[in-house]
Amino acid sequence: MTRGCATGVLLERDDETSLVARALEQALDGIGSVVVLAGPLGNGKTALLRALSRHPGAASFSVLHASATLMERDHAFGVVRQLLEPVLAGAPAQVWSGPAALAGPVFDRDGTGRLDDAAQPVQLGLLSLGRNLSAIKPLFVLVDDLQWVDEPSLATLELLAGRIRHLRVVLVVTVREGDPLAERPAAASVLAAATRRLRPRPLSPAGAAKLVRAKLGRECDEAFGLACHETTGGNPLLLTGLALAWAVGGEPPTEANAELVRAVRPAQARERLVACMRAQPEPVRRLLKAAAVLGESAELDVVSVLAGLDEPSTAEIVRALGRLGLFRGAGFAHPGAREAVDDLMSAGEREQFHLRAVRLLYDLGKPVETVAGQLLATSTPQGLWAVEALRDAAHVALRRGAPQTAVAYLRRALLDTSVDGPDRATVLVDLASAERLLDVNAAVRTLSYAVALLPGPRQRAAALIRLTPAVMGDAPDAVVSILRGVFEEFGRPEQLSGVDRDLALRLEARLRFICRTESWGLAGTCTRLDELQEGEWTDSGAARELVSVLVNSAALTVGVPARRVAVLAEQLLAREPASSAHSASAAPLLVTALGAADSPGVVAGWLERALVAAQQRGDVVEQAMIRTEQSLIHLLTGRVGDATLAATDALDLGAWNWGSVGTSAAVVSGAVALQLGDPVLIGRLLTSVEAEPANPCLATMTGLLRGHAAVARGEHAVAALTLADCGAHLDRLGWRNPVLFPWRSALALVKLKLGATCDAIALAEEERLIAEEWGAASGIGRTLRVLGRIVGGDRGLDLTGRAIDVLRTSAHRLELLHALRQRAELTELPDSWRSCLELAEEIGAQRIAHRARVALGFTAPVNTGGKLTRSEQKVAMLAVSGRSNQEIAEMLDVTSRAVEKHLTNTYRKLGVRRRSELAEALRSVGSASPA
């Protein structure tokens, strides 16, 4: 059926096609966008979408098209397959490189034909696959009926929509307004990402007459066409249906029959349908209601039993409904027919049908999620069996990577529990475990409700340890009070044995992690480590968890020498299987400690194995954590390219979304971006911060990022104030580690630019003393290098030489490279620049390698037009963060023309042609890094 078209020509949609054409032009420059075509049933969305695929502007794009259907909502990745399989058939093998390989199971590249539990991890792979495809040729992605897209495909579209501003991709979706399925969180996110939301208008009288004439022939009278417009309001679908119905009826489309057309109103169509259903015999109505309640995928024999019919009667009724046009095969011929059945049932009758369906499906042994789906439609408590069915269904949903569904099941299960009994607490504990994958804070709150309902300290302790120490680190004061109270009920672990001792140790681990910024959590770290003898904790998982927390605290606070922290962390990590659930282990705490202690060597291989295991489990949160940790380890071992790639992947996976991954991963992400000095990463992090974080650690990290961005813009006074404020807060937290948080060195260099040399020396000297107390070579070497830059001259050269000697003993080759570059700049000796160039090329530090080549006379600078001005820097940074020209103009309070001028100058100076090349150009020339 052609909607809004006459003889294949789209009618009255010039405005919409022009807007999409502009989106295609911007995508060629690397600015992707989401376009939404919205409206009621039949307003021409589908016809417009099809016409867009043939638009001349799409000739430079790979056009990917998919149509979602209600019947196929349970076909995982069905829409994704429709989109990608045609273009992948002729794509080169390199499109599967990198994270794109994760998408292999969707297309049966492993030969098994099964996705199993891989729903979530492949979404990152699909995004990377799309990015690789768009690098070859821009993508024009067209999705019809977003409201019916299957959940895994919808999650992939949500991820794409969130990242599209940085891709050569235009995504156009149609959505039927008012459909409840369009209100699913992922669908709402796609719609919210729209840069253009279009609502095709009804056809004008002239357009309506043209469409009707195309269907009925030239003999169609103008008055008849106008009557059709009046009757349908210009809705293309209703116009087409009316014209086809008239053609079948045999009456001529003349002015004399115009009044007959006016007698038929669109609203009457539904009324007639319902009236037709009401007129059917009672068995037919029962079957219609049973089919509507069980859904599109229901088996006919189950529908028959629910309707109370025997097999012959069912077959006869289905044939009759087919003749009426209501059924096709064993299901409804059109969604509107099923929707009309709702008018046949009162709310009470609908509830009773769902309750009977629940018991029927349960007694027939149907899958627990099928039973749970029916329970979600009811509000009448069903008792203990329903609770168990919903809990089982939640476990199945979690295994297949659908935590939102699991949460919905468990919340419904609460209706069948007591108000304040342990049965309710059990469901709440399960709910907290599921919420942990979506919202850390919600999980902690739910767990606090559960603990208050449990009868004894052992049960409360067992519930509290369901969430790891890192998760509990974000707990509100009320939960901390509960945790402290339960810990005090147990008493000191040394006074206990067996299960109680293990519970007490795990409670202490969580309490110390929560209080790692308080005196209780910090002051006794060294003493508590001495109390926990190695022979004891090597055989106890609970003791190892506590020691891991203590080791992490010691690394953050420099409370124990780096060498001891490294030894303990390596011993602990050796007892953590890489295949176990990463977020449920102490590994994230140990990786950070080893990195800060200059001992990242044993971690790289362990993290690779952990990442493979997380991908096999389909846990995207764990993958985000692991990629974050890998970015840190790559940075500290001088693998700059790998560190940047890992950090980018982590951000794509949601590493800066502390609601799901926790604050620790977000803090590490920020620290990596700062030390890389990557303007694109820093810009993405700052763009993702919609409001000031309530968590003090995250607020401090955000402040450090803003300080770095201020330095890049040349706003040194602002940067000095920001860095000083953040540094003071870190000191109040007790987090003094100079490897993870070298804020004093950064501030010292800013002070030097402001002419406050004495202040700069004092800050650098203070950090040197802290670094020597900690004992990690990378921290000591950095402070010596910074002191050398500040004092300059022969003494500066001597300090730089000492820094190089120290850093040669460290794994932190990027910091060694900074020192080699500084010596070369101070001496301007070719040998110094050659040493610098060799290391820069080895570790992939392209900006420094380019600087060395220029100094050696190998090539001319890329920056042919001079240094970027402050305004050009601001505009460029906002552009690579995904802002449009208009958004940048509004943020900077300038005209769009001024923004275009600044970008044009920036392109000329950096030697690039379009926005898509800007990010890499900024990386290559670098920014004014404070460290």
C-alpha cells in the first residue's frame, strides 16, 4: 500500500525531504543526526521513508533499510540483520576489525547459529561495525515503525543515536504516536536524540484529489476527490483505503456519489469493526478475547483452551474470522483488529482473562518468561507460586542480558509478598542485584529496604554483601549507618570463626571502602594490613576481599610504600580467576593499585582474559570497567594508541555513566584522559556531564578535566583556580597518589605560565616529597621533570637528566618520553631529538614524534597557518564534542557565521578539509597540557 504517493510520486513532502537532504550533507562532513518521522497511523510516514531511500542526496551513502513488525518483536536482532546483512555481503574483511568482531554472533560468523546470552556485548560490536562501514561509505539508516523494533536491536539503535554526532551516519526512524511500545526507555532515548522531529501533515484537498485519481483513474471527478479529502481529513492511508474500497464496490467516482463518500467517517470504521465483533456469537467473542490477551505469538491450541472451545469449533471460528478479514492464519490480520478487541472487554474482564492465562500457561509448563509476561498485566496477588515464577523469569532475563525486564518481573513479584516479612526482603535482594546493572544508587536503596526487613544480623549481613565493595562505595548515609550497625552486631572478625567470621570480614571490606575518604578508613590501613597475616588471607576469599580494599586505600593515600602495595596486589590478583564476574571481584581495586605502584606488567594479560570472559557473559558493564582498566595499564606502559582506543571503547560502553559502572571506573577514566592530554577524550567526558555530580570524587575529577580544558583554551587564571580547588579537595579526601592524581605538577606549570615561579617551585617540590614517600619511579621522575622545566638553565637540565635516569627504571614510557622531549628542547641537540623520536614512534605518540621530526628537519609542520587562536580552540573543542554550528553559536553568544569562520580558519591551519578529520588533527597537534 502506497501512503501519500500517487503513481509512485511523493505528494506534498518537499519540506521534509529538504530537511533530510541537509542532514545528509552534514553527515558527509562527519556530523551525524537522528531524524524522527512521527504521527498517527496512516499519515504517510512509511511512504516518505521509502521515498527518502531514493533521494538524490542518498547516492553517496550506503542505504540500510528495515521494517519492524509486531509479530517479530521476539526475534532478537531481527531489525539489525535487516539493516546490515545486505551491505555486509559485499563489505571488505576489515570492517570486522577491532571491537566489531563482537558482533559476529548476530550474523552467525562463529558457525553456531546461536546468540545465547550475547545480547548486550554485541551492541558495542555493532556500533563499531557501523563505524567501520561508515568510514568506507557514509550510512543512511532507515527504520520503519520504531515502536515494534525488537529489544536487542532497539538497544543497538539507542547506542548509535547517542554516538551519532561523531559519525558519518544519518538515522531516520518512523514512530506511531500513542503506541505504548514507543514509550519503552530505549525507544524514548532514540526519539530524544532526534535533531529533527518531523510530523508529515495531512494532504491538502488538491493532493488528496490527485492521490484518489491515481487510484481510480482519470474519470474520477474533482468533487468526488474533494469529498474523499473531507471524509478522511487528508490522511494518506485512509484516502488509499477509501479509494480501493470504492474501486472494489463498482460505483463510479462521480460528483453524484460524493455524498455517499461523506457518509463514511474514519471514526466509524473502528466502531463498525467493534460492532461487527459484538454481533458475533459468544464463542467467537471468547476466542477473539483469548487471542488478544495471549498476544501475537500465542499457539492456537492454547488460545482454544483459554477460550473454552474444542478443536473443531476453534478451526471453524478461525475460518469464519478469516472470511471477515479479522484473522490471517492463526492471528489477527492487523494490529487495529486486536486493538478493537479491547473495546469488547471491561477492565475487570481483561484482568480475569490474564489471570486465567497465567494459570493455564503455568500448568502447561510454558517458559517462565511467558508466564511472567502475563503476570505483568495483572494487579491481583497470586501468592507464593507467582513470586517463584517471577524470580525464575528474572534470572532467565538476566542470563540473556535483559536487566530491565528482570527488574520489571521482580517489582511485580513484590505485589505477592508480605508487607514487611522476610519473603519481601528476599525479592528486594534479588531486585537490588538486577538494579545494580542499571542504576547503582537504586540498587543500594533497594538493598537498604531489604536489610531493614531481615530478622537477624547473619541474614542482614548476607544481604549486604550481595553488592561488592566498589558498589557500596556510593551508598547514602542511611545505608552506611545500617552497614555500620550490622558490623558492630557481629563484633571484630578476630573474635569470630567460620561463616560469621567471613561475613564480618566482608562487611568490614565494604565499610572501609565506603569510609576510604574518612579518618577511620584511612588511618588504620597499615596497621590492619599487618594484622591480616598472609597465611590467613591466602585461604580465605573474605579476607582477600578486605586486604584488596586496604591495598587500594593504601595506593590512593600513599599510606604504605609502593613496593609493598605492588607485592600484595600481585599476590591477590593471582588468586582472582580472570573468568569470574569482574564487577563481583576485587580485581578493579587491585588493577588501580598496581598501576599506581608502577607494576602494571602482570595485569595486561589478566585483563585480556577477563575481557573475553565478560564478552562471553554478555555483561556490558563489566566490559566498560575492564576497558577502562586496560586504558590505564596501556597508559602506564606507554602504549598511547592502545590507551586511547581502550578509553574510547570504555566511553562507548558507558564508563562515565557512574549510575551503572560505579564511581571508581569513572574516576580512572578521567585520570587517563588527563594524563593522555587528549582533547577529544576530555571533550567527550565534559560533554557527558549534564549537571554537577553529587558524588565528591566525581565532582573533583570533573573539575580537573575543566581545569585542563581551560589550559587548552589559554585561560590560565581560570585553570589555576580550578586546579587549586580540586587539589585541596583531593587532599581533604586523603588521596595524595602522585601517579594517579598529579594535580600539583599540573598547577605548578600553570603557575609558571602566570609568572608565579616561586609558587610553581613550591608545588613541584611538595609533590616530589610525596612521590619519594610513595616510591614509584614514574611519580618521582615526573616531579623531577616538572621542577626542571620550572627552574630552567643548567639546573633544569640536570633535574631533567635525573628524571630520565629514574624513569628508565619505570614502565611509564610516556612519562620517559616527556622527559626526553624536555631535554631535547633544552639542549636542541640532534642526538637528544633522535632519542625522543625513536621512543615516540615506538609507543605511538604521534604528536611528539612529529615535533621531533620537525626539529631534525625531516618534514615541515602540518600546522601551516599558525597557532589556533583562543576562539578557534573553543570552537574546535565544541565541534569535536558533537555540537552543531548553531549550538556552538548559542553557547559562545556569537553568530553562526562567526562559528563557520573560526572553523574555516581552523581547518586551514590544521590542514584538514572537514569536521570528521578535526578530532585526529587536534590530537596530532596536541593541546596545552598542564602536565
